[in-house]
Amino acid sequence: MERSPSVVNCEHYENCKVCGVSSTDWRRIGKGIVCRACADCYNEVRTLVLEAGRDPATYQ
């Protein structure tokens, strides 16, 4: 079962905490809220880590 970031509709966020861009399309990943591009990247890396047999929670 693939985990996808949940959609966040909130006008209180202005800039992404990861990349700093201004966005209106927010996603919740882990404990943070980031723009859609960062969320997509996070999910792609997480999938690769899982396929390699590693635990994404401890992978850095």
C-alpha cells in the first residue's frame, strides 16, 4: 500500500519549508507541510528506499 501525502487546503502557508517557493498546492508529509513538488520528491525517494529494503524512518 503506497502512502500518498494528504492534500492541505490552507491559506496560512506562504512558502514551502523545504524549498522556499510560494505555493497554493500543499501536502502533508510526515510531520510537516510542504509544496506538491517536494511531496512528490519525498514519495519518490521513500519508494526507492523501501524497494532497497531500508526503513525510511531511519534512512538519511
